[in-house]
Amino acid sequence: MELPEELIELQRAADIEGRKIEHLDGGEREQQRSVWFDAAARVQEAVTEYAAAEGLSRFEVEKALRQAARHLPQLEE
């Protein structure tokens, strides 16, 4: 499934925010958790909108998006 680069970048950004939690504790951890939840909510909203607009299953779009976000973009030579 070919996905818009904007969706992939949103997912990568949410993943980065989630990984930041690992290195924090206390109030900083809770604050970062909130940032991560907000980023994840934006991803879910974008996935839902894209799936509806394209007539696709939201579940399938989300699955493809997670796979695409794990792969680093290829550099053009």
C-alpha cells in the first residue's frame, strides 16, 4: 500500500516522542507522555481521515503505516 509521506512522517514523529519517555522520570515523564499521546492522537485522526477518503480499512492503513514508518527513507544517488 502506497501511503502519503505526510502520514509516515506523523507516525515517525509520534514514535520519537514515545521513545523519549524511556529516559525520563517523575513530572518530566508525565509531561512527555502527554506530548506522546497528543502526537499519537494526531496520527490516528490522520489515518482515519485518509482511510475514509480512500475507501480503505483504517486497520489496514494503520498496519501499513507502522511498517512504512519503521523503514528509513532511501537516499537517492
